[in-house]
Amino acid sequence: APPAARAQAAATGRRVALVIGNGAYAHVRALPNPPNDARAIAKSLRDIGFTVSEGLDLGRDAMQTTIHDFLREAARSQIAVVYYAGHGVQVDGRNYLVPVDIQFQAGSRMTDAMVDMDTIMAGLDDQIRTNILILDACRNNPMAPQVASTGASRGIEGGSGLAAPASLGSGSTLGAGTLIAFATAPGQVALDGEGANSPFSAALSRHLGTPGLEVQQMLTRVRAEVVAATKGKQVPWSNSSLLGEVYLAEK
């Protein structure tokens, strides 16, 4: 077969995932569970045949490198999954993932110290691949007081969770073939959980490997479990432009 055909054949069945769990924050409130969550999700994805890039407690430079390397891998895949657990924040309607080495300094742009979700979205934005982004990243937001004290409080509200994908910014489009799942509704706060995992990630890791379960049905089961576990305090939410049924664990 010619090289192009061979590359296409390889991409047809290639499934890759990026899993990041940030908990050991040095300058904002640490979170005990994200590394545990990331390990559980990475194992669940490997068990169903994904090639997983896993990063725990990453600083900004390491996050940028890990994401860059993953996007290169994703370009040759059929399905790309991105899972992030840790602190996340919205500023002016854009969502940012928070590295463990974040430190706010007066006079500096807070967003320069974080990772813009738009860069990941833009890097995945073509219509030949299925993209699934899962964000357990609206944990109680510890940053509002520090942001206010640096004088950079515009556009950030304490504990307001993440923004809906419609406002992911002009740098990317929610292209066909993409699903974004949030641990909680836009503008709401997700719980870190009393056990070893967050309520969302615990439910997700239980259902990810269910054979023949379509991904949106899977997320419906996860949602029901989280609502029950949190007595209605947390309602997972998703936004989809998928063009067909997607099965992460084959039938």
C-alpha cells in the first residue's frame, strides 16, 4: 500500500488519550484527589485499548510540553480523549487549566501562568477524528482572593467554575466530532470528594470500560450516579457535536 494509505489505515484504529491530574499545588490550596483520579482514569482507558500519556502534578512548562507532544500523536489517531482533574478557572469567558506551580504576582497577567483550553481545542480542531474532552476541573476555586489581591480581578468570579463551551473563545471552534464533558454545570463548583476520588471521576472510571456502551449513554449514567452521590449538589454536564455513535469500549 502507498504511504498515505498505510498512514490512514494506522489512524483508523488508533485511540490516544491525555490524562493529567494536578493536586500538589504549591501556592494555592492543594487537592488530594486529582492524582488518584488521573491514575484511575488512565488505567480504565488503557484497559480498553487506549495509548495513554499520563501526567501528575505538572508545572506549566511540563503541561505545555505534554500537551504539545500529545497533539502531535492525536493528529494520527481516530479517537482522542483529553481528561484533566485539578483546579480550573474561567477568565473573561475562557477556560484555563491551572498548573501546580502557579503563583500570582502583582502586576503580572494571571492568564500567562495557566494553560488556555483554547490551545488544546484548536490543536484538536479537525473533522476527521472524534475528540472527547473531560474536565473535572471546577474544584472549589481557591484563586479569587489571590487574584483580587493582585489587582487582576476583572472577569473572574470566586468559585464560579468553568465557562460553557460556547464561550471557549474565538481561537477555536467546537468542530463537528467533538464532545466536552464537565464534572458539573457551567458556572458551578465540583466537589473533590470525601474518599480517594472525586464523585465525578469515581463514577467515570466505573463506567468507562463498559463494553458496548455509547459515550453519551455512559455520561448519562455517570451524571445520575454523581447527582445521587452528591444529593443533587453536583450535576455533570456535556456539550456534543458528535456526528454518530461513539463507543470507547468496543461491543
